[in-house]
Amino acid sequence: MTQSLANYATEKFQSPEQLWFWFLYSKSVRNDFSYRRHSQTRRPCEILDVETLITKLYLCGKLTDDDLSVMKKFGDKKRAPHQHIWCENYAVTIWAHAMNVLGVAAQERGWID
């Protein structure tokens, strides 16, 4: 017998980075629902909600191609770019902008504390 998802606590994200990494991870295991059954917390949004938000931010010009490229590249690496790695200096600035845009939009939706 499984509990309904309504009985699980909803846990907001602590940062836009946490939201972004959760989104990429969730997309990668979307077809494996066993993780969901064992989790004691539920997020305040679904994968499709985040995907829709990213698309809207891109289409209205708040996120650029460079933003999305850096978000994807470092999302795949499961880390943010680091300012002390010479070849990542430029990506640090783009990442900060992208996470700021994502953070503001996610806070407006109540997804981030």
C-alpha cells in the first residue's frame, strides 16, 4: 500500500542552482518512478513547470542562448563554473546572470525560500 503524495512534506529549493540541478537530474530519471516512491519530500513544482518557466524566460529574452548553453554545460557537470579555473571565468558571469534570472522567477512562483 502506498501513501498519496499529498501526505508528503513539500520542501522548497534553497537556491536557483539547487532547482536547476534537481530539474536536470529529474529529467534524466523521469521514467524511473522508484525514486519518487521512496522520497519523503515533495518539491513545490514538477519537471514540466520548470521546463515551461525556462522556455518562457528564453522566449521573452530574459535568458539568452549563452545562458542556456552555460546552464546545460555545467548542469551536465553537476556543478557551477568556478572563478579560479581560468577557462571558466567567462562562464562564471553568464552562470550568475542565468541563476539570478531563474531565481527571481522561481521565487515569484514560491519554489525557492
